[in-house]
Amino acid sequence: MPVTHRVAFSPSGRQGSVPDGARLLDAASSLGVEIESICGGRQMCGKCQVSVETGEFAKHGMVSRASNLSPVSAREQAYWDHHVRTEDRRLACAATVCGDLSIFIPPESAVHKQVVAKGAAERVIEVRPAVRQYYVECEAAQLDDRRGDWERLQKALHEQWGLHGLSIGLFALRQLQSALRDGGHAVSVAVWQGSEVLRVQPGYAEGVYGIAIDVGSTTLAGYLSDLRTGQLLSTAGTVNPQIRFGEDLMSRVSYAMTQSDGTARLHEAVVAGLNELIGECIRDAGVSPEQVLDLVLVGNSVMHHLMLGIDPSELGGAPFALSASGAFDLTVRDLGITAASPAARAHLLPCIAGQNGADNMAVLLAEMPHRKGGAVLVADIGTNAEILLGSRDRIWAASSPTGPAFEGAQIQHGQRAAPGAIERVRIDPGTRAVTFKVIGSDVWSHEPGAVLPATGICGSGIIEAIAEMRRAGIIRADGRFEERGAGFVIAAAHQTSIGAPIVVTQNDVRAIQLAKAALCAGIKLLMNRAGVTRLDEIRLAGAFGSFISPRHAMAIGMIPECEVTNVIAVGNAAGDGARIALLDRETRAQAPGLARMVEYVSIAVEPSFQDEFVAAMALPGGPAAGSAPERSRRERRRQLALAGAAARDGES
Amino acid sequence: MPVTHRVAFSPSGRQGSVPDGARLLDAASSLGVEIESICGGRQMCGKCQVSVETGEFAKHGMVSRASNLSPVSAREQAYWDHHVRTEDRRLACAATVCGDLSIFIPPESAVHKQVVAKGAAERVIEVRPAVRQYYVECEAAQLDDRRGDWERLQKALHEQWGLHGLSIGLFALRQLQSALRDGGHAVSVAVWQGSEVLRVQPGYAEGVYGIAIDVGSTTLAGYLSDLRTGQLLSTAGTVNPQIRFGEDLMSRVSYAMTQSDGTARLHEAVVAGLNELIGECIRDAGVSPEQVLDLVLVGNSVMHHLMLGIDPSELGGAPFALSASGAFDLTVRDLGITAASPAARAHLLPCIAGQNGADNMAVLLAEMPHRKGGAVLVADIGTNAEILLGSRDRIWAASSPTGPAFEGAQIQHGQRAAPGAIERVRIDPGTRAVTFKVIGSDVWSHEPGAVLPATGICGSGIIEAIAEMRRAGIIRADGRFEERGAGFVIAAAHQTSIGAPIVVTQNDVRAIQLAKAALCAGIKLLMNRAGVTRLDEIRLAGAFGSFISPRHAMAIGMIPECEVTNVIAVGNAAGDGARIALLDRETRAQAPGLARMVEYVSIAVEPSFQDEFVAAMALPGGPAAGSAPERSRRERRRQLALAGAAARDGES
């Protein structure tokens, strides 16, 4: 009977018998434990490092000793001579089993890695990239063998890695013969989706990188990762060069509609921005363009179309028809991206609807609200609020036209969130004394050391101001000021950099009322559609969502009632979703199915939206804070008239 | 019981019962008869024209009358009002069956068309192109339908044409929305290989063209065809611009090896040539670049690699390793071809071996020698002779290094086949009086009216001259002149344009002996390998093969004995093969399998080649014409020494 030993692997806990003399790599594989290897077990890549856990393991019925592994061979030693050895690490492809063993596989040696994206919300990302590297040894060309190098490489990849049905890109094909020559018939190849060879390098080589890019209408944000480890190596942001054709989306759509080459110019502008961004990412990380082989691009539907060079005109009005909603796999060459390898691939996530783009698809991938157990709302608030509601494995989505008020536009002293902007406001309900805090300062205005003068008020500041004004009785439930005037002063002239007080005007209150009513009505619609009466969790995505105070947002009725500790800022969920799609090809592959699964509610055609909108105009949270009184039909009719006036920007 | 009628279709002969009132198009389909339609039966394309054969058809048991078809409807009449109506043609998508009918489907209305390539050999080509056009009507975008236009088009193509799993190219995607708008939700799409939409045009549109290109080291030859009808619309030829880097293949390989950017420059040169050629083809045919959607490119292995931008260095010497032997489907964009639609595809046929390229693959597709019944040899003779031998469903191939002598190089008064070149020679065995004929002249030199002076002697001329010199006893079986001297005069000084006689020298005879021995030895090797002792047919491809006299070629032992009427010039088989691959995607798809099926004989490593070569040096067909005497071993040894001397270009 052949001699066998017990081998247990942690952390998986798998164990079993393996024959004496078996390589650890093979022993693990025979027990269904996958250890990483790029070189295919040739003691070159060092990716299969493991360590022996010594001691008595009663549950496995064995005593594990380091000496139960074969001694370090000359070849393994050659590897360690050139690499840093942590603790008593061994190469699983070199060490063989000669007694009972408990083997620890460190996370970096596992085939199925995970990385944690650290941000407002920590997300665990599975590392299953679309582009993987394989080291392979080919047969030499022979006079009586008329196959080409590529056919020999295909055979070797099939035999050594089980890959078959591969194609090869032109750029890899051009590298192939010299790489084989320089590598002595051994090459490292980068393979996309297990189907296409993108790159060939001589001998053993490492280094496959990818960049996830969130293409916003204002800002492009890039995240460069090592596709093998999943590690985030650099991030960069740059202004979307399209901004010179218009600040907001509609002006870009209008540029595309009215200029004969408008779409092409907008396409070229965003591509120029992408090239700049990619360049910044790789410079910061010390990565060469040739090493960047995969891109994931997300953006709203207008950005999605303009990246593809598609005229976005029809996204500018009903029925908001997308030219294409599906996911796209492209080459960077066809997009005009030159800052990455010419062999690189680019993937665009699908759009959910004409008004609910691939950026919200990325939010969906990052949040998966339908899988969290309760009724979970995710809102990404910008000029449009993109809303997802997940409940019992179903997903509803809508896009609500909040307008730019939350971003500080249409507000007399409004500004973007930047140093100097008032972001926190408190009003004493008794004295109506105001204190505030500006971005970039750690102290409140009444505390010692507050030197930074206020430059304006940003979205989160105006929300707090209005909530506090309402609580202090300065404004009424319908939004009107108790006392008419030029507005309520938040910062006195001497506290500002503009030589004048910063005030909240009646018009400002109206603008915020309209914006928050649109958001809240959209959420209510989705809740009605989903049969959800109360939210278990509200997750606020995006920069604005990270800064607002959940308590104040709820106080003005911007978001529905919810346990305040369950209102969570989740940061740049779109960027995280793009990173997830970059690192995890399986989640990427699920995106089109998820997009189809979403039950999209088109607010514009929803008959009840107007009612919900009107109902949401009111500002609860007044001095007698408590449950809102049941509104009579007469009162609702009055509010309808009021909303009409507000919508016309009228003020009496 | 429902009323039915008998309907018979010719030329297929299919017949059966169809219900009263059935559309002819559907009736045909139900009986397995396919009638062409681009518009999907909407009386727009007129591709389904048929006519009624009237009379009594005893074998079908019926009387067919034109009145057994429904009268021409207003909609059908609208079509005829705008189109020329041949005879009593009807649209099968409009006419319905109201009695027994015999229906004739003219060739142009058949789905499975054939075209006849007219040349030295007439070839029937099946028209089953890789790119086909479909007219399709889509649903309009709706506010509550969040699919994109592309998703709606996919659905329509699936429902109306049974196409599924389609992808769409970026260029088509950019055309899609405006095409749908301009076409009132109806578009015509061009689909490649039933899998990718390449082009979208508004409404009903026609016109998909392709170009087959034979990329020779000297000349590029293009053949533009209508991909629907298979019709050849124009041909063009242009010089391969690589020629400035060297006349012959080896000097180009050497340029690629020695210059750092040599491969890129050679690639750019051939691509520039392709662009020029495509431009010429489409100008001649009045076709726009956007209508050219498919290219098939063939060339020897060095051209194959240089078209792809692959360094051909390793093709310059043993083991003649190809970088890739397989077929390639590429976009013209990646190749740098700009003269066709940017959405166009390019297909490269596979190479058979490092010294037997895609051009010979095209010859194989055109000739299919293994399917002709007997033992059939195909030789495409140039600097290398590429040889195919088919017998009993097997194919053998070899490439024999004939050198450039057959093209007039290395011959004292040699020249390429061009006006003024001596192409025919006769010598009276008794008087040794010479008469000749030059290219561009219809009469022999001794006949009245022969005014064109000779400029040199081309390949076919030198073969006839040597055969006739041998028959007249001027040279011996071993190739030596009976009488030493400066050479044998073919044209006297007064008959030439060079002010001197045109002669055949001892060196010329040696050069031709070497070339024909290489060719013949290669053929013999293949015959030995195939176990073939006598050829049933010899098919000579290429320009040289079209001009030589089979009788003289056989007389000097250039080709093995064969019934002289079965030695056939088949013209530009490589070009015809490229056209076949362009028009018939099924044959194109068979090429890689055929290439693998070929049993390639690498002459350089074949031990018996040297013996065969030496044996083939002798010139049979002397004055005592008849069977060659059995050569003794001593005589063979003497010839071996002689061949060695000849190979060193020595002359005693």
C-alpha cells in the first residue's frame, strides 16, 4: 500500500490524505484548494508561498512539523536568494510532503483573493480580473513542423493552463516571435477573458494593470489597480474637458444637436480627458502605458454615449431613447485612447435607462441593495438624483430631476463644496443666534481660533440652515418666511470674504424645497411601487451625500423617515462599482442581467408623481416638531397652488 | 377540407401542395425552395422576381396558367412602376397562389447563387458572402421602454430574420439612431458572418461590396465584386510599393532584419499599395469607400506577415518558422487600410507552411486537386514553384526553389514577359534555321509583316529555345553545347532592338537546367510520397504557366510525362481563390482545415531531393527522340559531378 500523509490547509480547513512525495501545490489541488501560480509550478514566480503551522492538531489527528516538508532544494534556494523571505515561507511548487502537515496559505497566495476598498463604506471586492498573466514554455520551431509560433503557443497554453479556443490580437502577434526568441521559447502572456491574448513578453514577467474610471460630467476620476493583487495603486482626478462646451449635461446635448461636428468634438474632448487621467494615474504609480491592459468606464447615459462617439441628442428629451443600453467591450484603439497599451480593452457598464446611466449601474454593483435583507434605498444626489430601492431580491430605480440647487447653484450665496464654504449651521431656537462651520476649518464660528472667512454656502450648509430656520420658526411649513425681508443672515459681513453677509433668501428656500420635493417624491414613488412603507436603511452616495447631515435632511423632509443611525454616507459608490467591475469579471458579467432586472420607474410618465411632488414641498420639523398633522384635502389643494407658484419661481 | 393547389418550382424541380391564397414566397419556403429577399417580403427590394411557366405539365399532373396567380396588386404595381420589368415577372412576396402553377426562379432570384469566374479556367463560385444586407423594421422608442435602439434592432433582426447573438461595431452604432430617425424606424443593416452589424443605413438600401486581393511581391491585383450577386465589377493592378526596398522577397526580409524599423516601413508600404489598389477598384466601378465592407487578402508567407506588420525575418532561413499560420479576421482599421469603410473586415487566408503561403492556399481553394478524381498536379511557378498534388482525397504540397531563371533573370538576354520579348521559338532540326515570335506581334519572324524588333527573351521563349536546340542536336542531354561558342543565336542583330543578336548561352542553359530540375524534382518527390507514378493532369497556374508551351516544357523534362492535352494553363488561380474566399464564406471557413490536411513535404530536409534534382538535370527530347535510355549508375555519378559544377555556376 502506498504511503500517504494527512495534510490540512488553513484558512479553508480542507484536509485529506496525499501520497508521500507529492508537491504541496499538487496536494492542495487534489484537495480542491487553489494556490496561485503564474509560472505554472516552475519555482519562478514565488506566488505559491505557504508556511507550515507546527504543533499538534487534535481535530486533524496529527502532529505537524516543518521537517515533514522536504528540505529546501537548490532550485528553491535559488529563488530565495533573490527574493525577500518572510518567516519560514516555502514554495508550494517546490516542497514535497513527507509527513503530516498543517499548511497555512496566506491571503496573497490564494487564487481567489479579496481586497477591501477603503472609503466611506468599506467594500470587499473579489479579485477575479478579466486580464490574467500566464507563463508558458513552448516547443521550438522545427523544419518539419509547419505550424506557426502562435499555433505552438496555443498548444502550450492548452496543455499547461487548460486554455483553449484562444485568439490573438495583432499587437501580441507582432511581439510573439521575438519574445519567444528572447525568452528561449518561454513567454508570459496576458489573456483577456480567457479568450484573447493581448500581450506577449519574453520569459517570466509580471505586471498587468487596469484603471476604473468614473466619467462625470464635471470630473473624471481614475483608480489604477494591480489586476493580480487587486491593490489600488493610485487615484487621480481631472476636469472633464467637455466643460468648455457647457457646464451641465443639457448644454452639451444641445451642443451636439446644434453643431454639425458637435458629437465628434465632445467625443474627442472626453477622450483627451481620459488620456490625461490615465497618464496621471500611471505616472503616480510608476506603471508604463504598455502595462495597462484593461479599463472600465462608467458615466451617465450622455457620457456613456459621448465616450462611444454616439450623438446624445435623443437623450435630451422624451422619450430619452438610448442608442444602446447594453454593456460594451471595445478596444482602446477604437475609442481613441492612446495613454494605455494599444492592446488594452475597455469595458463600458450598461445603462439602466436613458435617464439612469452606467454610473448608477456602478452604484448598483457597489451597493446591491436588494441583497441586504431589508428595504434599502440608495440615492446618488447631483443635478439628477439617481435612486435605487432594493427589497426582497427586487430592485426598483428612478431618476428624479432635483436640479442643481443641492450643488449650490440657483442659491444666492451658493457655491460648490470647497474650502471656505459654510457646511454646518446651528440656530438657537430661542435667541435665533447662528453659528456655522466652514469647510477647511475644524472649529465653529463662535469658538476661538475660527479664522477662515466664509466664502459662500454649499449644499449641505443650505440644508442645515433651512432645517434650523424651520426649527427656530423663521420659516413656516409652506416655506414662507415668517417675516418678509432680504433673507436670513447666516454669516455677518465681518465673517465672510465677500464683504457682505451671507444670507438665505426666500428664493433659496424655494429652490431647496423644489429640489428636495423632487428627490422625496421620487423615493416615495419607488416605495409605493415596491409596497415598502418604511425604509430600513438609506444609503447616500456621492460627495454631496457624504457631507449632508442625515438628521437635518430628514428634518426638512428631503428623505423619508428612517432610523437616523441607518442613514449612511457610502461615498463614491459609482467609483467603487467601477473598481468592482474592473477587478471582478464575474460581477462585471452580471451587470447586464442586473440592469434588465431593475424595475425602472419613469417619473415623467408616472401620474402620481405630481401629487407626491406637491405633498413633498412642505417643510416639516417646525418648532412644534413631531408627527406631521394629517393633511386635509383642502390643505393639499392649497399646497398644489403654492407649488405651482414656486415652480414658476414666483414669490409673493 | 382546405383548398390546396400544386406548385412546382424550376430549376430545382421541387413541388408539392400549398394552401389556396399562400404567398409564392411562403409557398416556396414551405417546399424548401429559397427565393432571395432583402426587404423580408415587403415588395421593396424586387429580389424575389419569378415567372410562371404556362402549359400542361404532365409529370406534375397539372396545367399551369399565369391567371393561377393573384392579379398584380396596387402595391406590387407601385414597385413595377419604378423598375424595369422583364417579361412577365412577378414579385413572389406579392403574388398569391390561386391555382396550379409551375414557377421559374431565375438565377438572380435564387438565394444560393453561383457566378462563373471567366479566365484561363472557368470556375463556378457559390455566392454565400460573409457580409449580407437585411432590411428590418423596428419598434419606435417609447418613454416606458428603456431598451436602447440597438436592443430594439436586435429584437427586430431576430424576429424578422432569425439572427441572434449579434454584436454591433462602433461605426454602425454611431449611425444607428439617425438612420432609424431618417428611415422612420426602418433600416438596412449589413451583417458580417451572421454575427456583427457593420453598417446601418436608413430605410431600404442596397450595396455591399468586397475586394479580393492577391498581394504579390511585385504586383498587387484587386478584384471588386458585388457581394450580393457575386458579379465582378472591376479589377485593378498596381506595383507593390515594397519594391523600393528590394526586388525579391529575400532582400525585403533582409531589410526587415537589418533596419530597426524595417518591418514597420515594409508594412506601411504594402498598406499604402493596398489603399491605392482599393481606390482604383472602387473608382472604376463607381462604388464609394463606405460600400466596401469585406476584403480577402492572400500572399506568400512573407507578404502575409508584412501585411500583419509581423517581422518576417525568421522566414528568411531554416526552419522557416511562421509567426502564425492560421487564418485571421481583422478590421481594416487595425491594418491601417483607409480606402474602404472603417467598419470593413479583412480576412487573411491561412498559410500552408513557412515556404508555402496563403497564395498557394488560394490556389488550393480554386483548384481543389484532391477532388478531381485522378492524380492532379498544380504548379504555380515563380521564383519559387509552389506545387500541390491531389490524389484520392489527399493533398500533398511542396515549394521548390526554382530561382528567377523562368522569369528571365540570370539569363543573358532574359527579360520579363512584355511586348517585344521572344515567347515562341522554332528551330528546323535539319537546317538549324530559327524562327520566333515576340509578345505583341501576331506573326512569326519569317512571315511577312513582322516588324516588332525583339527586345529579349522571356521565360516561355527560353524554354522553347532550349527544347528546340536539344531537338536539333545543338545541345546534348547533359546540357553542353555540341560546339563551344558565345551561344546560339535566336534573333539576328537586325531583328532586335538592342543592336546585337539575342543568343542563348551555355550559362543560360545551365540556369534553366537548374530551375527545371528543382521544379521537376519537387514534383517527383511529391509523386513518390503520394505513391503516384503517372499524372492524369498537370495544371499550370500563374502568368508564366499560361504562356509556356506544355509540349516544350515536357520535352526538356521540366514537368513529368503526361497526356499533352491534359497539361492545362489555369491562369491566376491565386486571384480566383481569393475571389472564391471573398464570395463564399463556407469555402473560406474550410481553408484552415484544408491547410492542416495538406501533407507538406519540406524539400530542404528531404534526403532524396538531391538525387531527384541531379536526375532531373538532364535534357531529354534529343534528336533521337524517344524513350530516354536507362541511365547506368556510372552515368548518374557523372551527372552528380556535373550538377555540382552547374550549381557553382561553373562552365568549362
